[in-house]
Amino acid sequence: MTKIVLITGASAGIGYATAELLLKSGCKVYAGARRVEKMRGLEALGGRVFRLDVTDELSVKSAVEAVIGAEGRLDVLINNAGYGAHGAVEDVPLAEARRQFEVNLFGLARLTQLVLPYMRAQGGGRIINISSIAGRITMPTGGWYHASKYALEAYSDALRLETAQFGIRVVLIEPGPIKTEWDNTALVNLDKYSGAGAYGPMVKRITERFRAGYRSGAPGPEAVARVVLKALGARAPAARYPVPLKASFIIFLKWLLPDRVLDWALRRMLEG
């Protein structure tokens, strides 16, 4: 049976690559994002594209109603929409920090609430939340982004345990550095909030590291899309899928090293 998929944040990067791969794999994909014009390629492949703002109640309700009205079911929800409100925690306005959580957590949670009754009624489904290794390890000047991803990890763990009884499988995908537009947005915010002032020198060093990490040797979003497809097709999916292999190594170091040692290593990396 063809899987019916709803994916958010599908206009670029991981969301676009995932929607494209799922369409080519035979899924019926409903792709939502604020920039509809960026999804014409998905439409050409047979995808149903529409404007979706995960922070707008009417928008998320309309998206779910459109899928259910057309298909009568929803097999897979991929919560991918997100961004990075980077800057020192002292500098980022709390209004921006709240917006970070609205996009990265609460919008996702509301869409999931709307989908769950249909998945329960049909006897199962799969919810794939695109998290990050930023939900497992923390870097300076990304505090609010990390906080939103740590929260998503905890939320997904609870959701997985609660919904397993209904045949619903909840999966976290944890990308490391991936070549997408994401880092451009993060760096714009980083410079906006902390490019000058007390944290300016640190921001300069972190910006250089960001660009090196995301542009030199980092895989493209297709690597994440392939892992999503694997998680979607697995009979008993893992709770978490770090990607690429470097992400697994970073998470292992976080587990292995005491906080004092890890702090020292991160400071040395930023100073080097």
C-alpha cells in the first residue's frame, strides 16, 4: 500500500531532499512550507505542495484536514521545520527565544496532536522528528537552539512511550553538519545578536568554525533523506538515528568525556 506522508519545512535542505526521495520511492507526499514557490520541483514529481506555517493554528489544521479529506488516512508525519536563533544567551531577546521554541517545538507538537487521533483510529502510523546532535551536545552561542532540540528529544521520548500501545512509532533523526541553507540563517542571527560587543571575538571564531564544518566535507541533505527512508521502512525502527557517522562519534564523545574535559576541548577548539 502506498504510504501517505505529510512533511513540514519542505522548501529546502533536508525537507526538500526527503520529500523528493520519498516521491521517487513511491510514497504519496504532501509537502508544506512557507515558501511554496521553492517546492515546484516536488510538484513536478507528483507531490502535493501547499503553504504551511507550523506556528499558525489555522495553517496546521488546514494541512491535516487537506490530507485526511483527500486520502482518508495519514501513515507518516515528518516534522522537519526548524531554524537556529543563534547568539549568546545574554544577547538573544526573549521574544526571539520564544519564537525559537514556537517553531522548533510547539508548532511540531500541535501538528502532532492533530495527527494522533487519525493514526490511533487507523491502528498505527509513524512520526519522524528531525532533531539534531544539537539536542545531545551544546556549543556556545547556540543556547536557545540547543535548548529547543534538547526539549524535542525529551518530548519525542515521552511520545514514543505513550503511543507505542497504538502501533505508532516515533523516531528521532539527529543530523550533524549537513550542507543546507540552515547554517546561513543561523550565522545571520549570530551576527545580528552577538556580532559586536562582549561576545564579538568568540562569534568571529565560531563563525569560521561553522563555515568550515558546514562547507568542507559535510554531506548533502540527501544523506539525511536516506536515513529517513530507512527509518520509515524499518519494521522496528530505532529510537534515534544520528547521521552522518561523524555525528555518532560526537555523541559518543559527549557520553564518554566528563563535562570538565569536554568544556576544555571545546574551548581549545574555539581558540585554535
